[in-house]
Amino acid sequence: GAGVSQSPSNKVTEKGKDVELRCDPISGHTALYWYRQSLGQGLEFLIYFQGNSAPDKSGLPSDRFSAERTGGSVSTLTIQRTQQEDSAVYLCASSLGASSHEQYFGPGTRLTVT
Amino acid sequence: GENVEQHPSTLSVQEGDSAVIKCTYSDSASNYFPWYKQELGKRPQLIIDIRSNVGEKKDQRIAVTLNKTAKHFSLHITETQPEDSAVYFCAARAGNQFYFGTGTSLTVIP
């Protein structure tokens, strides 16, 4: 079946603009994660969704970052008033459920803020 | 919260030699430890994982060991091949979150 998909694959935006990044998890996966990967760095946790539970937003770096997950499937990560330090690859991952450990990653969205 | 440290940051080995990457974690509640391989420009791919009730797991040329007492786990790659060249990340799961190491860039020299 189809894996995790993300769009767009690349996004270049001007400082101060808002951007929306999309993630389509694997069908049937109830857990969804967003990570940020800066150049040469590890993965930084941003937010976690599990089913209809309230999301774990503890990793969001500022109030300019927000995320939604509609209908328990597709998720959108929104960054408002983008800054140059927001430039990174944003990765989405899904897993079967809260007790399932294995995450499957999407290809990522490379965001460049000029 | 959990803190995962990974060493070394870069590693070069001759083809056919073994490579070892080590990680430590701080939260004794962490119960799952995956390793990911990320090739340049591609998504991380799970290569092996270990749960806290197991001390060692092997899959062909790849093995992972876990020492819960010392809170460290290691990735071992034997008979390395050029296609093993990539960045490897360790991670620890504590609660809902995965905490990742900063990565090891492995280069296998033909």
C-alpha cells in the first residue's frame, strides 16, 4: 500500500509569510508525528496526534507553529510569520497506534525561508 | 525529559570492517529503541529495533545491544559495504515521544 506522503516536497517562502505543510499518513494509522530536521542535525519532535485524543504539542518551538489533524487522517502543520531559522526539513511519521512502536516516515518537506 | 546522546558523529571504516555506533539515554522509563538509516536526501528508514525486555537482537549483518542498567545501546554493522554509507540515528521512546540522537555519518571506503 501507499506509504506516508507529504506535500509540497520543497517550499521557498519569504520571511514573514505563512506556510502550510501537509501530511497524509498510512491508511489506518492512528498515530501521527511531526519532526523538524535542521541541516546536519537529528530529528526534533514537534507534535504528536493519537486518534481523537488531545495532541501532545510540547515540542512546538513557538506560538507561530500549529498543527491540525482532520478526521483522524490528514495533518497540516502551519508556520505563521516565518523566520529564517525555520528553514529545515519537516518530516511526518505515522504508526499503527499508541502501543505500536514502529514509525514510518514521509519524504519530508524542505522549507527555505529567504 | 529524555536525553539521547550518540557517538561518534562521523565514522569511516574500510569495506569489510565492522562499525559500532553508541547511544546513551537518561529516562529509565524508555522502553523501545529503534535505529534509522537515512541516505542523503531521503527519509529515515527503520533498520532494526529493540525493546527493553531484550538484551540483543540480530538481523543478518546488523545487531543491536541494550544495557538497561547502564542506559546505553549500540548498533553493530559487520562486513560493511559501500551501500552502508549513510547517516544513522538512534532513538528512545518515552511515553508518546521519540527522542533522537544527533546522528552518525558512516562512510565505508571501498
